[in-house]
Amino acid sequence: MKYHKIPDETVQRLPIYLRCLLSLSEQGRKTIPSHNLADFLGVNHWQIRKDFSYFGSFGTPGTGYNIEKLIKQIRKILKLDVVHKAVLVGVGNLGSAVLTYPGFRIYGFKIVAAFDNDPKKIGRKVGGIMVEDASNLQTLRKRKIDLAIITVPCEAAQETFDALVKVGVTGILSFSPCHKTGHKKPKVITIDIAMDLARLPYYIPTSRVAKV
Amino acid sequence: MKYHKIPDETVQRLPIYLRCLLSLSEQGRKTIPSHNLADFLGVNHWQIRKDFSYFGSFGTPGTGYNIEKLIKQIRKILKLDVVHKAVLVGVGNLGSAVLTYPGFRIYGFKIVAAFDNDPKKIGRKVGGIMVEDASNLQTLRKRKIDLAIITVPCEAAQETFDALVKVGVTGILSFSPCHKTGHKKPKVITIDIAMDLARLPYYIPTSRVAKV
DNA sequence: TAATGTGAAGCCTTTCACAGCA
DNA sequence: TGCTGTGAAAGGCTTCACATTA
């Protein structure tokens, strides 16, 4: 195997592979051939082999890939081989949904703090996490938290964003498209539900679209 | 202008352009040069000009692009020039957040129905929408709804998915990665919050990551 | 034999440079 | 002069074919 830069598109696919491999591993499977994995994920088998080939040789011709080895390697590449502590700001409906979402565990994430500015919510527990006063965000600096999830309303997004950057958060998952990421410091991934929905109609045959 | 197939990557960017242009239009701006729009969005100005050039000539050399014309054209391409009726299934925290999310309006979406199987929720209004009994999903067929949003727990995802396909929904935005899209009929966009978060650490310098 | 790993071809997207226009 | 629109070059990803290995 030679050293390659792993293409960004491949990195984007790794979490998908990881999820599938973890599930297979739970079912007790030890190996899986690429075409089989491809069927599960609805992609081509040569795509999968190519992707894996960028970071090593884990397969045995005639048998397939060693699931455990692959999981370990993908975790390492994605830096998911350590536990990441995350904070959530904005405990509304969306924030509560995120706090109670069970899917983070498999990737090694742990939400360790939640903030809101609503006195009715401060002090209450949501998903096992105590909601703290948003004006105390600066206490985060000592707590070695590297990730943040922003689920505040649009108006509060910029302020929250700036505050999080200030306390040294380096990765942000934001559900609000309403902030400028001016400082280039943290890596930001924005999820805009409406925008994702906006991509759908393009791919739908027009015949069924209701004219109004 | 010649006819081009619009590249998929360009289509993916159109909703982003649209959001920005709508905001500019609201502020009363009539035109904007590409480098200016590029600054807003953090992309290159030639990328924007290239993207726009695929579907027409809306710019005036020395002045910039006509915002209204551009909005109209992008809406047309994305098929957002008609009102799309959507249904939501699963009125938990996440579903409630989506129902009360104000961002859909600007793209011309209207959530017209919501379903759940929890008797405590059925009959209540969330975000102005009456929650109906999930076992009555089949009534959708007559209501000419083309889009659906799935916000049910993992276990119920497959069942919900199949039911929606059955009543003729052609586009699905799913927050649950737990269904096979076997039938190739509807276009499906899946949002997996944990997976998006899983992409973050890769881009973050390792130094700050808490070793555990 | 069955399946991996990879060089090379093909395809698509991004980037560039510049002609052309208001 | 300032900015658009676009052909062409550069770059990167996907697909393919096949040599290779357990």
C-alpha cells in the first residue's frame, strides 16, 4: 500500500461505512466482502474497495474485509477513537430532541452540558443533562469541551456562536443558518432543514406537483 | 446562452443562493455583483458566475445581477415556484421542532398534516397543525401531498416509510437512518444528526481533543 | 475460485484567463 | 472601467479492467 491523501468524498462516506460495520459487528459477523457491503449501502462495490484502499489493505481475497480491523481504522481516521465531549446550547424542542437522541453513542460522543436562557428550563434535567444558565457559558473553558451543538432560534445564533468560539470550541454543528462564520477558527457544519427540503422537488417528476 | 445540463453540484448550491438572494431582496437591494455575493457566502466569485451561466444571463456588466430575475429563475429550476404540500409523521420533540420551524415558508413549503400514534398527541395542535392518528395515513392519497417528513423513532421508520410510499408520496426528508429505501420510487434525503457530528472531529486539530 | 487492490481511462467539476459588453 | 459570460486548462473523483493473492 502506498500513501494517498484520502479524498474528501471518501471521508464523507466513512461515517456511513462505520455505522453499517458496527451494526454487522454487533450481529456477530467477522468479515464481509465488498459487494455484500455495497448491497447494504446501495453503492458500487468498486467504490468501497477504492475507498478502503486509500488507507490500507484490510481485505482477504476470497473472504472479504475484517470488520473489526476496519472499524478500528475508520475510527482512527475520523478521530472517533477518543471520546468527544460536546455541549448543546438551546434546549427547545429541537435541543431536547438532540439531547435525547440515542445515536451519538456509537460514534463516541458524549453531550456533557446543556445551556438555555429560559429560567423555566434552567435547573431542569433533559435527557439526563442538567440545563445551565446560558449566561454562564464562559465556564466551559475549563471543562475541555471541543464540540458544540447550536439549537437556538435564529436571533440568538450569532451571539451563541461568538460565545462558543470565545471559550475555545473547535467544532460546531449548527441548526441555525443565521450566523456568519467570520473567524475561520472552528470547523462548522450547518444543518438547515428547510434547505434540505428545498432540494427535494427538483428530483421529483412534476406531474404530481400540486398547482396552487 | 447555450443549453447546458445543470451540474448536480450547482443544483445543490442553488438553495443557498436563493436564501441569500431572498434576504437581499427583502432589504430592498435590486442588483448584486458576483464578487459581493461570493463574500456573503464564502465562495469564489467565478464559481457563482459559472453556476448562473448554466441557466441564463442575468447579469449586467459593470452592475451585477438582477436579484429578482435570479430568484424567479432559481425557484423555477428547483420547482419551488409552486406551493408544495408536505406531511409530517412523528410529533415528538423533533417533529414538534419541525412543525414550528419558520424556515419553510421562504421556499414555498406548507406542512398541511401531522400524524402520530400516541393517543395523548392525537387531536392536539402543534404549530397550528392538528395531529391525526397515524393509522389513518391512507387518507393522504386523496389530499395530493407530494412531500413527507419522517421524524419517528428508528423502530417505526421502516413501517412509516412504506406507508408513505404506498399513498404516493414522491419526496421524503427523513431524520431516521433506519429504513431501507428498497423501492426506487421516491427521492429520499436522509438527515442523520449523529453522522453529521461524526464528520466534525476529522477537521479539527487533534491537540485540543480530550484524551479519555 | 472468489474476492481484493490498483493503475489507467473517463467523466465531471473547479479554476483560470480573457473577450465582450454596459 | 468594472463586471459578466465562457472556452479551455487543470484537477479530482468514479468507473473499469485486470493482475494478484488466499
